[in-house]
Amino acid sequence: MKDRKAVARCGSRSPVRLADLALLVRAPAALSVPGDVIAGAAAAGRPLGVRTLGVIGSSVCLYWAGMALNDYADATVDSVERPERPVPSGRVPRRTALAVAGGLTVAGLGLAAAAGGRRSVGAALPLAGLVWAYDLKLKSTPAGGFAMAGARVLDVLAGALVVGPGAPSVGAALRRAAVPAGLVGAHTGTLMALSRHEISGAPVRVPVRTLAVSAATAVATAVPVARADEGRAAKGSVSSAAPSWLVAQFPAPLRGVAVAGRSKRVRTGLTAVGALAYLGTYGTAQARAVQAPSAENVRRAVGAGILGLMPLQAALTARGGAPAVAAALGVVHPLARRLARRISPT
């Protein structure tokens, strides 16, 4: 195939195939990143826009930078445990992996500055710092899991901090996004706990604990949240998305209440569906690891958790008041699962 023959120089003496660079950065796994930013933006009342897309691009670049830096830092270990990876196999030189990580980090910070100025850079800088600190120093320490969870939390907060007309203050944005950021962070913590046992298998208590946290995360996500826009609708503001036949069924003073109720039901329904899909994918994989905590089952649970983040993000986006965007995120999840069969997300 043509894409397999495509090459890039990347500063190395011999050409590097673009397919190997895609493997280096685990390209499809980046589909789990936009939902972080969108969930934060939805919580702050700004789910989509050009600036939000710019911040998404920034986070994707930093995610890919972390993947490349991971393989640079783990080249010696991977030569024994995962010799098929691009760096230990020699398909991508180690110095090229470092150059890719550096270039993507610079690109991520540049996109953040262009999209959101100081507010977005204020989230992107510590995010980049956590990525580099985790891969080069913290990964094998007790702080490693907290660093990675913190990176995902910052991803969500970056979405809440997107600037533009009507954007809340920094303090208000952070308060509104605190719950979704915390839930995404809790999910990431379970992934990190499992990932430490991908090679040799895990004690059964590990998947038992992570499954309990995942179940609690799903329940907390499904809890309805009161929104100010419902109060405005109840006072008579009729959504343009509401069908006219529905509005016509109510006297004028009650039409806003009817539309607000319908909107709330749709949002609540999509939130519940997303939370159940999250638990159905990631929870099921963890349940298998509880029954047989082998290295293979743990690896499958980690892979399911990386992609299972997407229905969680969709649920949080619907919970934040953007059901249409949440539905779009839900559609991406099956695509990511198909791509993961060709390029492993772990």
C-alpha cells in the first residue's frame, strides 16, 4: 500500500516510514483527547468553536509528544519487553523519537497560544511539563499515576479556559469544570494502576479496586447537574431546536417550561447512555481481569480504558449541556476501536 511506503527524513540518516511514526505516537489513541477539551468547554458553556478546536489540536500534539517521548525513555526496557515497537526494533532511531517529541511539544504550545492566548498557555505549559516529567522521571515512581491523571485533568480545564465572547472568568470556568475534570482524572488513575501490570499480570485486588472506581465514576457522571439555562428557559425562552408541534401543545406561559423539560430529558438520557457505554466497555474488560488477572487480560483492560474514556467524555459533555456534541463524540468511539485493531493504543 502507498501509505506503507511513505517516508520522512526526521533528521536521521535513513528514511523513517510515516507508518512507523504513526505507531510511535499511537496515532489512533489521540481520538481520546478531544473529548477532554470538549467536556471542559461544555461545562463552561462553550462546547465548540474555532478556538476550542485550536486547543484540541494543542492537546493532541502534547499527547503524541508524550507517546514519542515514552518510547525514547523506555528504549532499553522495550528492547526486552516490547521489541516489536518502532524504537527498539530500529525502524525509528531513538534520537528521532526525541526530536518528534520536542517538535510536537513546541507545536502544542504554539497552538495553545494562537487559540487562547495566555489563558490557554497557562494550561498547556503545566500539561507539557507533566508529560515530560512523567516520561523522563516519574513513570516508575508512586507519583507517576498522579502525574498522568493530572495531565488529563489539565486537558479538561484547558477546554473550560477557552477565551471568547461570553467566556466565564478563570475562576468561574475552573469551578464549572472541576467535576468533569475530577472524574476524568479518576478514570486515568485506574488506567495507570492497571498499566503497571501489563507485562506480568496483576494481583486480583488491583482490577477489583479499579472496577469499583470505574463504577463509582459512571454513577457520579450520571448524576444530573442543575444549569442556569434551564431557569431562563422556564421563564419563557423557547429553544430554536424545539419542534413547533411540541411547543404548540402548551399555553404560552408554559411553553418555556415544556421546552426546558424536553431539553433536560434529552441531556439526561444521553448522559445515562454514555455512562452505561463507558461501564459496558471498560467495566467489562476489568471484570475479565478480575476473573483471570493475566498480563493479556490486563493489557486488554488498559486498551479498553484508553478508548472507553470516549463514552465517558460524551456523557460528561451531555451533562454539561451539549447533547448534540455528545452524540457526535459517541459516534467516534466505534471508529477508534476499529483503528485500535491496526495500531495498538498502549
